[in-house]
Amino acid sequence: MLIFSYSLRNLLARRLTTALTIGGLTLVVFVFVAALMLAHGLETTLIGTGLPDNVLILRKGANTEIASGIYREQAGILKTHPQIAHNSAGQPLAAAELAVLITLYKHDRNSPANVVARGTVPEALLIRPQIHLRQGRAWQPGTTEIIVGDQIARRFQHVGVGQQLRFARREWTIVGIFDAEGSGFESEIWGDVEQLMAAYGRDSFSSLTMRLAVPASFGSLKTQLENDPRLSLQIKREVDYYAEKSGSLSIFIRLLALVLTSVFAVGAVLGAAMTMHGSVSNRTAEIGTLRALGFSRRHILAAILLESLFIGGAAGVAGVAGASALQSVTISTMNWSTFSELAFGFALSPAIALSGLLFSLIMGGLGGLFPAIRAVRLPVVVALASRGV
């Protein structure tokens, strides 16, 4: 307890240098945590797009829905599979869909960006219960009505309810805006699959999504369908498919965070070391007096390291707290897998907060380590002599 009190009082006695050191470490922790939050937000958005009970079926060899194709005959066979769940009317919960890219212009920079237009069926709203209409109504089958995701409505021009978009040589009327609990579907436009296929002259779907009656039957379903020579398809859990789509961009963000924080951390550790070195130099005689009074080298080492850990801990708390404010910020980028716009936010998790605090403590500890070693190596006589004793 005495060492704890001694370390804290020394920090308070040097308020300005302590505050400057904490500020430098806080900035590094903020950048580190913000980058991890960005990668986690991307993963949360894409992984949350899929549901574990849903199965996504693509053409064998296709990596994305955009590059996939499923013929009508194949879709008909899939919809009759006994492992598909059914709604209250006895209809299979399966949606054969078409995914295409269209270009819209953003509000802020008036710049173009690709977004996904998904042709689907009303059953898709049952297959994906995270979809909620927050304004307007759903599209009517057989019409050129569409609904737009919440992020599309926020970020692009001319996408309000009642407005029209022109693509594929047709006018499409927006009749609703939906949210999808923060998932990637909020960056899409939905409409009638048959109308969209006719507009693009397509005779095949991009994918088929079905709800399993028994989720545990996925393994047997995958074996049956992938070994069926009539189909030549690949079957994935929907959640796994979207997790794969987040992989490359998430890794890039984490690597960028590692490079940036490594550079900043070197400067922050040097700053902490200079602060602690100056503190030790100014207290040489004081340290000698403590040694003469019976305090061991171990006690002196612990006291100085505790000071640096206090600085690191305070910076960690401030950095994590500052980064947590970013959770209200939404950004958008191109999804490299689909070449379409994807909006997502910063997401803080307990693991990220703990990583930020640990990282800050390590920087603080490293900054105080060498000054602490120098202090305990000083002979008592030399330390006392610095004050003329």
C-alpha cells in the first residue's frame, strides 16, 4: 500500500509531464482500438447478414452470387427437397434470386458507386426475419416496385419512398425502406425477381436460399445435392458464405492497424521512457534515501514500474473510451468480393476493449522498465551524494 501511495503521489507531483505522456499513449490506443472496431464492425455486418438455419446454393465454382447461375429446372428440383421448411400455407421457404450490380450516386460527393439489386420473392421476408419495413410497404409481385435498404436510403440520391430509379432500361418505383438489424442487406435494393430477370434478359437465377426444417440436417443435404449429377451446385450455410466475404477486407484492416500502431507505439514508448527517465533523474537522492531507510531494490523497482503502469492504465481507459464514441459512426467501402458498396459501423466488443487496455499497459510498462532498472542499479552512496549527503 505504501508503494502504491508513493507512486501515485509522484505522478500527481508531475501533473504536466504525466498528462502529456498519457495523451501520447491515449492517441496510440485510440488508433489501435478504432482499427480493431472497424474490422469487427465489418465482420459483424457481413456475418450477421446470414442466418445459421439458412442454406445458400450457388453454381459449383462460383465465389459470389454475382458470378453464379442456377437454371429454372435446377431451382424447381431444389424447392421440392423434403428438408426444406414450409410456411403456414404449406409453401416451401425457398427463394431463387437474381443479384446484379447497378450504379447510384452518393449524397455527399455526388460520386457513383455500385450497389446490389436483388430480385427475389415475398417468401424471402420469411426466410430472413431480420428484414423489417420501417417505411412504406413491400413490393407487389409482377410489378417494377422496389424497396431499398436503410443504408441505401441514407447515403444515395433519389431513393425516397415514391421516387423512381432508372436502370436496365426501366423505371422502378420505390415503395418502401427496410432495415435488416445492421446487416449487409441494408446496402441492397430488393424487387420482383421475374421483373428483374426480364429487364436484364436473364434465363437463370444467381442463387437459391432455403430455410432448413432441421438445421442439423445440413451435412446430409450438402452431400445429397453436391453429389447429384443433375445439379452441379455447391451448398453453404448462409452465415458461412457471408463470413467468407468479410475475410480479405477484415485482414487488410487488421494488418493496417498493426503497421500504424507499431509506428505510433514506438514513439509513445520512447515518450514514456523519457518521462520516467526524467522522473528518476530528479529523484536520485530520494531513491538513495529510501534505500538507506531499508527499502530494497525490489521495492524501488516495483514503485517506478507501478508509476508507468498507472500512466499506461489511464491512457488505456481514455483511449478505449474515446474509441467507443465511434460506434455511432457509419462508413462505407467497396466489398472486394462483390465490387459493390457496403456500409458498416465501428463495433466495440469486450475482447477489443481488453486488448486496448492490455496494449496500453504493455507500452507503459516498457516505457518505465529501463528507467526502473537504472534506478535500482544506483549505489546508495552515489545516490545520496547527488544531494550532497
